[in-house]
Amino acid sequence: MERLHGIKACVFDAYGTLFDVHAPVRRLAAEIGARADDISRLWRQKQLEYTWLRSLMGVHADFWHVTSDALDYALEQHGVSEPGLKDELMALYLKLDAYPEVVDALEAVKAKSKLTAILSNGSPSMLDSMVRHAGLERHFNFVLSVEDVGIYKPSRRVYRHAMHKLQMQDAASVCFVSANCWDAQAAAQFGFQSVRVDRFGLKDDRIPGRPAAYIPDLSGLAALL
């Protein structure tokens, strides 16, 4: 695999890349029953759809609101109305599990003297809770939220915001890392050297932008830098 050149900073997506979005439902799967996996997938699907739809409509709401709406939809679609279940799932969403290789991978990147940042759809309070729960505070120079811009990824305004905060003049000096196909590709189209973490065995989306590299998990990232 060819190395990336000229990288000064690594910018990470959070949900699905560093943190397991299916962990909350998995923890309560015994209570939810056979529909647990379907509910978790639909929750995530609608969460993303609502960010894109709100961006197109020009009606922004923060990620906590969007995540709550998406869970309402998923539970109702599957006929689940157990009192207190939604509140418990939402509370767990503030404490998502980091993937097992994340800490070692971040330490390996920092050892190469690269700036590190999160760039996420998550609201600042959600990201702060999640990063603290995982004990990752010291691993990032910046934790950036789309709330500073008022629109969700994959808007170019979001990727530009990261460049501004990192004080980078050249987009190609940024390695952008995401497990979401659309995010990795949009970042590549913007000009970042994008790395897709292929956690889910998905093909590239049929949209502009192609990642510079693909890795099965974050443990292979530092070797590219």
C-alpha cells in the first residue's frame, strides 16, 4: 500500500469510525428481542438521512435532536413502545464504545508528530461526553463539531471549517479518516487525502471523490503516514 505524502494533520470522523454506533442497542438486545439489529440499523440510517434532509431544507437542528427523531422513527416502525427504553438508549449514545484498536492507533499517529482532530456531526456536548467516556481527551488537539458551521457533512463548509481551525492552507496536507463511504468520498472530492476504514465491507458510493487508501481498521493508519 502506498504511503500518503505531505500529511500534517489527521482528522477523524467520530460515529462509526472511532465509536461503535450500534453499541447502545447491543447492550439492551436481550430486552429488545429479535428486532434489535433491525432497529439499530434503521436508527442509524434515519439519523444520517435526517442530517442530509435538514441540510438541504435549510432547517438545522443539532445532532442530539436528529438522533432522537431517528430513534423515534425506528422504534415506531418496529412497533416498540416500552416505557423508558428510548431514554435509556439515548443515554447510552452519550457513552458509545470506542473500537478496540482506537487508542493504539491514535498513539501511533501522535508518535509521528501529526496534529489530530475529530470532525463530527455530533453536537459539542455529545462529543465531549463520548470522548471523555472513552478516555481519549489527550489524543486530540481539536474536537470540532458541525454546530460551528450550522450544516452537516458532507457540506464543503464543514471540511473547510476543519482547515481553518487547524490553520492549514493546503487541503492535501490533511489526512481525513472515515468509515462512512459518503464522508470519505466527499472529503476526497474536497481535496483531503482521504482514508476509508472499511469496517463494514461496503463498496464506494456512486458519488464524486475516491479515497487515497482503504484500511480494514485504524490499526493500519500510521503506516500510511
